[in-house]
Amino acid sequence: MKIKQLFDELEKIKVSTKSDFEKSGMVNRFDEMKYGFFPFGLGILTENNKIKDTSPTDEIEEGGIMVLGNDFGTVTYVNDVIKDSDGLGEIKGTTVRNMEKRIPGLFTDKTFFTNFYLGVRTNKDAKMMVKIEELSDGYKTLCYDFFRMQLDLVKPKLVVCLGHHVKNALISTGGVFEKWKPKSGSLKELYSDGKDKYIIENTALNGIKFIIIPHPCFLPELLKYPYLEKLKDFLNPDKQSS
């Protein structure tokens, strides 16, 4: 699938949903980097993508892995990333650096990195992991609808969800994701009861499997419990063939 298709769809909602973004403390900036989570970047974090220009030929294969973050962060963070990376974006970011080191198998032409919430937070003074402002119902709906569109177009087999904010965003959509309740619960609880609650197979979304892990920015948490071991099992093609 050509990634330009996603940007074309995002362009259509740029003007009509401006008020939904503003009410939620967000601004709909996108397609500004070559090497970053979609929609601020292309969503392909490969070595080749670091050096090539944004182009309609950039594409992602079907049947791969989707990595799902919460949002791209604050305006201040975005401006710093652009300044430090000459427009490539997130090359020096903690999230990408930790994943690249700990989960090298994700960095393939069949992995698409994206965010659930569109846009960039306009609260310039907020730290990266501070809870985002109250989100309007219209904004949450358009983000979920666009996420569903990404699933339909990218057609991943597996989705790796990064951290509590993503878990809670999916819980808010209802359905089988309510298995991850309560929102205040720890990720460790989902791993510790022997029932594999950290994995969800969503039959309403073409049987796509979702796994939740701590956000890679919290590396000590990610390493102190067997999250990575379980994730590697989850990503093992031999275990997904049935």
C-alpha cells in the first residue's frame, strides 16, 4: 500500500475538523518528517527511508506489523526534533532508539509505526508523558475512524501497542478491548495471571492480534518483567502460522 493514500485521506479532514483539534488542545500538523511515526512522519523506520525523499512511491507491505503509539508529543518536542535531525525526525528519539536496540526485528519493510491520536499537542510547556488535555468526542471519533482506516489499508496481522495511554485509548473504543480494563490497572497484571490477557484477537477487526507492552521510553519497566520475551514470542512467525 502506498503511504501517500493515508496522507491523501488525512488531507481531506484537515480543514473540516479544525475545531475538533482545537477543542482538544491539538493541531493537525502532519507529513513533515521522513523518519518518524505516522502521521508526522512516513511511518517506515528503515535505514533506506532515512536517506530518501518523501515520495508517492513509499509503501508498506500487507500482512506485517503495526506499532501503535499515543501521539507525536508537544509542539516544543516536535520543533526540537526537526531542529536536531535535519527534517529526518525521531532518529535520536528515546522511543525509536530503545525499540531499535531491544526489538530489532520490528525494523523491517513490513512494520508500520503510527499513532492513535492525530496531530501535535499545542501545550508548549507540557512534558512528553504528561496526560494530554481533555479530548472532545468529535476528536476521539475522528481519530478512531482514521485508525480503523489505517488498519483497512495497511492490513497488519499484528499490532504492538505502546503503553498505558494507548491501552486506555483502545479501551475507550469498547468491544473486545474492554478485556484490558480497568484503565488504572497495571500492565503487569495483564501478564501475570496466566491467561494471556496482554494479547487480544479482535474478530471485529479482521482477526488482527494486539499486544500491549510498556512504553519503550520507560526502559527499566520494560526490562524488569518478561515483556520483551513475550513480545518476541508474539512476533515469531512460526507461532502465528496457525
